[in-house]
Amino acid sequence: MSKRYSKYIGITLGLLALILRLIILLNPPTDFDGGPMLAYNFLFFFPMLLGIGILSLIAAIISVRGLIKKKSQNKSLHLLALLVSIPGLLYFLYVLTIIIIFGFMTSESVEKPDRIFNHSTSIDLDHKTLHLTGFNVGDEYEDRRIYISSIPYFNDAFEKKDAYFCQGDSNFELYYSIHSDSLFVYIPDSEPMYHYTFAENLDKIPVKAIQLNPKQLDSIRNLKSDKVERFIW
């Protein structure tokens, strides 16, 4: 590689690391259960994180070498490359530290169920029955999650990956209304309706999620109508 372009290697690698970090932030997991999260981590997140660490480290080394070289004529460029590489390197070290601490803590803790069944209900549509199943989730089982499926939870054929689910904290409430052959669910705009990325049978679940802001949700809660119902915990 000619000297004309070699001086840009450091800043190029630093920018690539920042782009990989941006890709991670723009592609969060859509399903937080064990299997999908394992695939997300090992097929996407960890390779991208490793790439960020390697690119940032190489960029930082090149930049530092350029800055300490007495005869270097591109110190300002090397300084800029160092500044660009530092955020990616810090992000890599920060996430790696969290992973190590979390791994140590979980290895010392007693394994317990990731969710506890709370309540379920069935809704009859035109030529279709949907089943809503609520669970308490989280470290202390204070958070709430509701699966929406075409098969009852206690049926052996039930597959979490072929169900939509909504979730939130201990105050999460799911409101829904029946519209002929479809189910409309009203959820906070801070929490989308999740589903397994590679689900095959979601087209069998005629459900539409309507995300509302806090003020709109309050209107739903205070609505005096039998057309909108609340999932009972």
C-alpha cells in the first residue's frame, strides 16, 4: 500500500468500529427468550463486538505509533484517528466487563425458572380462537409478559416462537378489543409487540398491535365501554 493512503488506515479502522457499534444499537433483539437470545448473541452481537474491539485496538495502536514518531508529518491526522478509535475501544471494554461480571454472578446463583405462569384467557373471533397467557418475568418476577397464540399454552403443541408477546414492568396492562376476525391490542409506545424472528405460523394469529402514548393509554383505561377489555392478572 502506498504511503499516500497508509496514513488513513487508523482513522478508517476507527470509523469502521463506530459503524459496527451503530449497527448493534440499531438492531436490538426482538425476542428475549433463551433460544432466540442465544442465536442473537453468538451469530450477531458477539462477532460484531469482537470486530469493534479488534478494529478500535488496531486503530489506536497505529495512531499512537504515528504520534510518538518524531518525523511523522501527519500528527493531526493520527490524533483524530485516536479520538475516533477511543469510543469503540471503551464500548468494547465496557460491554466485556459487564459480560464477565454477569457471567460470574449467574454462575454463582441458583438456577430458577425464567418466568412464572399467572393467568390465561381465550378470545373467540369469527372462525378463530386466540389464547392470551400471562407470565411474571424478571429477576424478582415483578415484570409482566403476555403471549398471544392460536394454541393454548398448556397444549403440547404450543410453541413460544410461534406467538406474539407484549411485556412491561409491574404496572403493565394489556387492553384489547375484538373486531370481527381480528384482535386489536393496545400497548405502550415504549414497548413494541415482540415475536421470534424466524417464526413460521404468525400469519395464523390475526392480531394487530396499536401503540399508544401515556395520555392515550389513560383514555383507554378510563373509557366506559364494553368494547375494550383488560387482561386480568
